[in-house]
Amino acid sequence: MKRYFIHTFGCQMNVNDSMRMGEVLGSLDYRPTPVAEEADLIILNTCSIREKAEDKMLSALGRYRTVKLARGTLLGVGGCVAQQEKEKLLKKVPYLDFVFGPDSIAKLPDIIGRVKGERERVVETAWVDSEEYVFPRADPETSRGKVTEFVTVMKGCDNVCSFCVVPHTRGREVSRPFPDVLTEVASLAQVGVREVTLIGQNVNSYQGGVSFAQLLLRCAEVPGIERVRFTTSHPHDLSDELIEAFRVQPKICPHFHLPVQSGSNPVLKRMRRDYTVAEYLERLGKLRAARPGIAMTTDIIVGFPGETEEDFALTIALTEQVRYDNQFSFIYSPRPKTGAALRENDWGPVPHEVKIERLERLQKLQRRISGEITQALVGQEVEVLVEGPSRYNPLKRFGRTAENRTVNFDGDAPAGAFVKVKVESATPNQLSGKQLEVLSPPTVMPPAELPQPPETCVVA
Ligand code: 5AD
Ligand code: SF4
């Protein structure tokens, strides 16, 4: 029996793609191994969103070269760096066997056959940019025993944000037809999944036969599904209809990840974000009115070309005004062929030390705000969907609130149960407490909770 190991970098789309790769490899009689040194096939599923992600994958490739030398392991690179670099990657990394883009996962049997049979070094990076694209359907059996799952609803991105490489690596937007999405959600519910997160690079411009709001509402009606989430969104597609869905359907979780990127209008304009801070705040205000208490999270880029201290002060002010539950903040990283990288010298690159100092200031502020929000929950009761044992202490249980806050607690409820937890302490990133009662048992008992065999070997 042959064994494979997949090292996944980047976003949830990549994690999902790695699952699909695992399924395709399963049909070739490959089985997953959690130990790269034992693998006959190693795939790096890569991310190119920032330079750091690319550097990480190059150093990982170096490590896997040793495995290849020791046991003749096949080595392939998939994902966004593969799509971006194509044959250049084979030239740069002489010991690499194959390179394949995100749309070529289904071609893995053919690719591996050519590499093994014809000793060919293969590059497969064609993408299918049309409604003919067939989204790989997840095998629900790989989700048995899981409580929460991700469902791909669209791929690609038609926006033109000047910092972003995604349109170059993932192509044009293609939406998955809504009956396919609903079938997949229903099949997941049947194996015990109670929460689904609909994913895509820009989900609220979904066009798979119904609006995105309607898609959420329909997913929420699938028997067995108690929570529906989604990520990620662009503020200019946040429709009133979507806001209304939050008002009428409590199963749509009260958490919205709405990347703002900057609190300064001139910076947003150079980023080609297509909204002003006032427009963003207007959408957010409507959302909060429709679903009071909704948790808001965002992405911020600091040190975008031409960002002045005044621009940055506006990002700080916006952070204080919105009081996000959490922020993911990044130092601007120029990406190949993007508008901002081409114009960086005209707009004025921000020195690295300045970027670092701004990032630290912003993260310190956000830690304080997150801490204040979670401290206010101490003493309260929250509803948690149990996902399994705590990562830090296997004697404790782990789950999330509907607002997506992580909770570690003393209790005995099995994965898939909804429980009431009394919050006893909090850090900016997590709540701790004790189970008070089981509100609803799992729909399907997990086969065996510990230890779980690795379905696919994903290393984030
Ligand atoms: N540099 C830094 N951060 C970036 N992001 C996207 N492109 C870049 C870049 N070139 C951030 C954005 C996006 C998140 C997924 O990654 O904030 O929302
Ligand atoms: Fe990284 Fe974007 Fe590709 Fe996801 S889609 S892996 S974030 S470059």
C-alpha cells in the first residue's frame, strides 16, 4: 500500500482542496500518513498571498528533498504558488516531479501516472473559468465523526484589489449550482455534521442560481444543520437581502468577517476597494441593527504603499470605533503582477521598520479590545457546539459559540452536542468555563473520538 502526505499552506480553500486531493489519492489506493518520512508521495498545497507564505513552502520543499533522496518519494506542488509559477517552479526546483494548479486536482491520477510511467516532469495549470467547471464533490464519509465542515460554493475572484494575487492564482468567479451545494450539505448532515461554513474567495457575489442570502437560508433549512457560517466577503457586495437573512434566520451564526483593509479613504482608493469608510460603517450599522450582538472580525493591511501616519491613525480610529471581536492584520507584501506592486515606487514604499511598528501598535490595541469583549462574558452562560477534546488539555472539552468564540471547558458532552457553559475566565482569544447542561445530544454518535485516524494529513 502506498502512502501520501499533504502539507497545506494558506486559507480554508486550500485545506478543502487538500481534502479533495486525499479523496482522489484514495481512489488510487494511496493511504494518508501523518509522517512525511514514511510517504511515497508528498504534495505541498501552497499559498502565495504574501511573500512569507511562499518562503515557508520553499524551505519545506528543501526538507522533503531529503525524504525523496532517502526513499524515492514523488514530490509535487499544488495550489496558488503552482498556479503562479507554473513551469518556472520545475526549473527552480530541479528535484520536483510535478506542479498542478487548483483546477487540476481531478487530474492527479493522470499526472502521477505520467510521472511514474513516462518519467515525465509534469505541469498542469490550465484553469476552467466557466460554468462548465465541475466542483469536486466532497465524499461525506471523510467527514464522519466531524461536527463542523466547510463546503465550497464558489471559486475565483472578479475583484481587482490592487494588493491581491488571488485573481491571478484562482481565476474568474465561478459559482457552484445551488442544488449541488444543498446536496452536499444534506449528505454532511447525515454523517453527523451540525455546522457548515460556506467558503469561497468572495462568497457574497455568489451566482449559483439563487442569491447568496437565499443559499444561506436554504442551507439553514437542511434537517440536522443547526449553524450556518460563511467566509469571506467583500463589503461592496453586502446586500440588504443578506442583512435581512441575519434578522430572520437565527441558524445563520451571529459572526461576520468583513475585511476592511484600511481606515483611510485615500488608501482604500489606491487599494481599489470600491467603498469608503463611511459606506463600510453604514453596512456594518445595518448588520448590527438586524442582529444585535453580532461578532465582527476583519482583515487589515498595514504599510500599504503611500500609507502615511495620518492614514494609519484612521485605521486605529476605525478599530476603536467598531470594536472588532478580532482582527487579522498583515504587513503589506508586494505580489507579482499586482497593481500595487507595479505602482509601489510611485506611491511610496513604507519602510519595513515603520510597517512593523504600526502592526505592533494595531495588534496591541486589538488585543485590548478583544480582551475587554471576552472579559465582559465572564459569569455569563453561553451555548457551545462541542467539537471534541481541548487541544491544550485532553481532559477538557472544546467547542465554539455561535459568535465563533473558542471555549475550553470542564464537561463530558460528546462531539456534536450543544451544551450550556458557564464562563469562568477569559483571555482575548478564548473563554474557559464549565458545562452546566446538555441542550441537545449529537445527531450521530462519532465512531470513536480518540484517537481519530488522520483522514488527510494536513499541516496548516
Ligand atoms: N499583502 C499583505 N496582506 C495581504 N492580504 C492579501 N493580499 C495581501 C498582500 N499583498 C491580506 C488581506 C486579505 C487577507 C486574506 O490577506 O487582508 O483580506
Ligand atoms: Fe493563499 Fe489566496 Fe491562494 Fe488561499 S486563495 S491559498 S489565501 S493565495
